Amino acid sequence: MFVVFVAMSGCKEKEPKITSTLDISPEMKSYFVDYEIGTKWIYEDSLNHSSLDTIELIKREPYDTNRKGVLEKGYILHYKARKSRDFKVSVSRGQKVNFYIKMYTDVTGSGYVSFENYDGEWGEGVTYFDSIEIRNVMYYDVLRSETTGGNYYLVHVSKNMGLVSYIYMDYSGGIAKGGYYKLIKTEKP
């Protein structure tokens, strides 16, 4: 019996031959992917102007998934935060969900903000604004998503600008502390 088990465990299913590819659209890339490594976004707490946070894109990893012969393209972007918590953004393309974006706000993946798009329609919890004023600054082509889990919620992402505002709460130490941050400057490498 042992010989049969070893022989069977050595057999792997071959990945299906790729017959088509689902890539990330240029529009989704302009919201979530098309930023240079080393780009820094500087944010100001809208209630305490001397409280600043800097978030830097430190790594961008493309990846491919072969699902039954359909090659689905995707990216994982890693962000380092000076004050708030580090996070990563997963941007993927699927057969049923055209675009699926998750902003993981902790390493366990239990807290995240999501942006789902089905055939051009944004999923539940995502709102699109052609223009929106956030703390006396106008932004265009903005997506807003909220979550009840994780450290970041009520997140606004603008096309070609990235994360333009967020509420951040730190629950460590038994005391909730945080703020509402808005983008004041972007530094490119």
C-alpha cells in the first residue's frame, strides 16, 4: 500500500493550457496600480494639522493565476506607513468579478477595504463620484469604500492620485486613537 500512495502522491495535475487572458484594465490600473516604487503620499489629520502621516509604495508584484485555462492577471502592492499601519493592496481580475481590489490593513488579512466591479458597475459599499470636495479640496473620479473591520475605513481613492483620504483608527493598548487624514502632497522618486 505504501508504494501505491507514493506513486499517487507524485502525480500532479497539469495546469490547463491557457486559452485566454483576463488583464487589469487601464482604468483600474490608474486607480490602484500605476504608481512608481518609492512614491510617497503625505497626509494631514484634518482635526490636528500638526499630525502628519506618510505612506510609501515599497513594492509592486505582478502575478498570474491559471484558472481552467484562463490566465487572470493581478498585482500586489505593498505600502509602508510612518504613523498608521502598513498595508497591501491586491488587484485581481476574475471571470465572474471583473475587478476585485482588496486593501488589506493587517498582515492576517482579516481587516480589509474592498472595491468590486461587475461589468462596469461598482459593487455594494463602493460609491463613485465624478467630483467630490474633501476638506476644501476638489478631487475627480473618486471611489469611496467603507468597512467595519481593520484599521482603515471610509477610504477615498482618486484616479491617477491614489489614496486621497482615509479614517484611521488604532485599537492597540485598549484605547482607540486615530484621525481623518487627507492628502496634502505627493512626492515622486
